[in-house]
Amino acid sequence: MNTSLNTLQGVYEDAFAGLREARQAFTPTLDLRETGVVTQVTTGIARVRGLPGAGYDELLEFPGQLYGLALNLDEDEIGVVLLGDHAGLQAGDEVRRTGRVMDIAVGEGLLGRVIDPLGRPLDGGAAIRSSDRLPIERPAPAIMDRAPVSVPLQSGLKVVDALVPIGRGQRELIIGDRQTGKTSIAIDTIINQRGQNVLCVYCAIGQRAAAVARVIADLREHDALGYTVVVVAKGNEAPGLLYITPYAATSIAEHFMQAGRDVLIVYDDLTQHARAYRELSLLLRRPPGREAFPGDIFYIHSRLLERATHLGAGRGNGSLTALPIIETEAQDISAYIPTNLISITDGQIYLSPLLFELGVLPAIDVGKSVSRVGGKAQRPAYRAVTGDLKLAYAQFEELESFARFGTRLDDETRVIIAHGERIRACLKQPELAPASVPVQVAILLALSNRLFDAVPLAQMPQAQRALLEAAANLPAALCERLQGEHKLSDADRDAVITIAREALAGFRAAEDHVQPSSHAARPATPGEDAPQ
């Protein structure tokens, strides 16, 4: 019994000795933490008193894992944009500084995932694990770090690749009224990047959850989700989340660009982003300007889109191509936000509701659409076959408006209208069905050589399918040359025209569409069938 007591006493003495040593070795440290107090809470906004050391755009922490951005630094208080639901926040709650700006996880682990602008998964998968983080607000690359835009970004849409080409590193605006197919053009472009070594980021700002789910389903169905990051802020989210969404998505894309990759980012759409920022600015009591937008509304979009560029060889030669989407009202492209975006971007693709109602899809108005990079970002094979296409189509649209008045037309005008109708029919394309480069070149060559002029309009879909099947059997070496940087040789041109002529040989002209005298009045051009 005495032995057990002695053993137990020895254990206690050793334990107490260890505690005494730990106590003597402990040196207390003071953890200085700057805190403030919430004085007012409104929709998406909190006003905070205290925090004299807080900086602009600093991330502040509220109770319940709620964060906010310090946007107004007044003398007596701070205006904070809340990045989440403010229902549990009330006056008197404590606010802490984090000492850092808003950032987001970046890296390969985000590919194939659906996340919110705070990096939280929305697809039911595991939490995002990444050792790399980037601030959402970053300066745009310097001019000397940029390189000219010279490599095409194929959208898979014939009307875009032929008449409004987009280059890697370009910023091309997609603009039009609601329900005219703006998102469809962007999604088709993403799907067409499969196998092109281009990563994609789809940024949904203020969209309905059902619309975003449909986009994700289309990407998954066409095996495009694996190389795409989807960043979503739904329409019922806090306006602060809508405001930071495009910046967070751009930082994700910039990580890949700096690694030397080619990246495509879609902002769907910046109209909702501008409205969210207007709401925040009015709640923060900032002076309103035109259409109640704040004075820096131009700057929030310019500093975003200037981050899209093509980096030089010294910076990895990566590129970030931006496709911002803007919604107009009653076809008014001269409104405040559309004109801002038109002046920032390198061109625009305008979608006409009139063409949409006529069933001309994609409903791109070629006359109002432009690419300021133009043929410099177009493959030589395209430049060889699209030289006169836009002019011929413009002439057709002008003459078509006169023909509607029942004006009696001469033979030459009938030929121009008939040819323009075939151009319009060829530029039609179903949704989620991008066309490869060889197929597009074959169709454009047949158009430029007027091989479709002998085809009745009612049979144009069948004629295009026949040509598409024939183009799919082009020799591999010829397809490689068409997709390369080599000029279109006469031999390759003749080979494609021969295949196109054979594919369209089974279609005959209908006299009610093209009068025989019209063909007789126009001499055959080199490389074109003589009039029948």
C-alpha cells in the first residue's frame, strides 16, 4: 500500500514540475486586433464605426462567417458592401479587420467545377483545395508586356468566323435585346474549344438558376465542362456578390493565362453587374449621374476588360479572350452602358430581334457587327474566300428592302438578291452545332464561286448537309493545310471546289427563284460553272 502511494506521489510531483517549467517558460504576447461596431444595416450594406486603420477594398469580418468589402472610407464611419445574407446582422455587432483584400482560390482543381465568387462549391462536390490564391482586383498587364492579337479563336459559327473574326486576346462584345440568342453564341464558342487547347471560364451574373442549370447541362452534354470553370452569382444573391463575381472569375482565368495557356472568359451579363453596382452606390449615398449610375461606372468595366490581352513571349505567351454580354432595350445601342462597353471593347457582335423573328439564327446583324482586329486574327484560308462576301451580303440587304415594295427589278438586281438569299441561308446554323474549319471553308468557297446559286432556296438545308458530308471526307493533309497558317493554294482551292460541285450536282435551279435570263445576263467567272 505504501509503495503504491509513493509511486502515485512521484507521478504527481513530476507532473507539477512539468507545469512549473511550462509556466516559467511561457511568455505572454499581446495580440492587437482592431475592432469596430456596426451602426446600421440595410439591404446589402452595413455602416461601421471604428476601424481607423481599415483600407479601401479591405475584407472585414462580421459575426456568423459573414464578410464585407470596405468601399466608403468616410471620416466618421465606413460603408461596407456585404458579401452574403445580412439577415443575422444587426446594429451593435462587432466587426474585425482581416488585414487583406478579397481573394479567391485558383488552379487546375477548379476545372469542371461550379463555384460562387467566394470560391465555395455549388455543384455538391468537395470543397475547393488550392494552395494558390489571387486577389480579385489586380492591375492590367502593362503595354510592353502585351503582344499583338494574331491567332484566331474559332467560334464554330460561320457568320462569326467568316465576317466578324475573333482573335485570342481580343475583347468582343455580344450585344442585343433579351431573348435574341446572346448566351447561345457564347456557349457555342465554349463548346467549339474542345480539343483546341483553350480553357474556358463562364461567369453568370444575376442570371436565373434555371438558365444557369441549362447552360451547365449543355456544357456537360457536349463534354465541355471538363475544361471550363463556372462562376455563378444568382439573381437573388446579395448585390455585393454580383459586384465581385466578374473580378473573381477574371482572376481565375488570369492564373491560367500567366501559366502560358489560352483562356476564354464569358461575362453573362455586364448589364446585371452595372445595375448591382448602381444599387450599391445609391445605398452608399454616392452622387448619382446619368441614368442614376455613379460617376465611376465606366471605370469598373474598363479595369475589368483591360485584363484581357495576349501576353508577349517574355510573359509566357498566354492569352485571355473576353466575350462580355450586354442587354439592350428596344434595340437602343446608344444607351449609357452599351456605349461604354462598345468604346472599351475591340468590336461587337450585334443580334437583331428582327432577324430572330424571321428565323435567321444566329440573328447576327452583319452590318452593325464589327471586329477591330479583323483579318489579322483570321486564318489565310478564310481571308482568301471571304473578301467580297460581306460586301455582297450588304448589297443584298439594301436591295431586299426595295424589293419588298414590289419594285420591278432588272436581271442584275435579281442575281444579286438570289445570291444574297443563298448567303443568308448558308450563314444560318443550329444551336450547339459548331462547324469545323474545313467545313466552313468548303461552304464559303462554294458561296464565293456561286455554286449555291443553282440550288433552290427550299433545298438549301439539304444542299448544305450534302456539302458537309462531303467536306468531312476531305483528305487529312488538305484539312491540316486549311487549318494552318499557309495561304490557300490554287490546287487546294480547286480540290475543294471540285468536291463541292460534286456534292451539289444533284440540285437544280427553280425558275421561280432565279430566272434563267438572270444567269444568261452574267458571264461566268473563273472557277465557276457556266450558266445552265
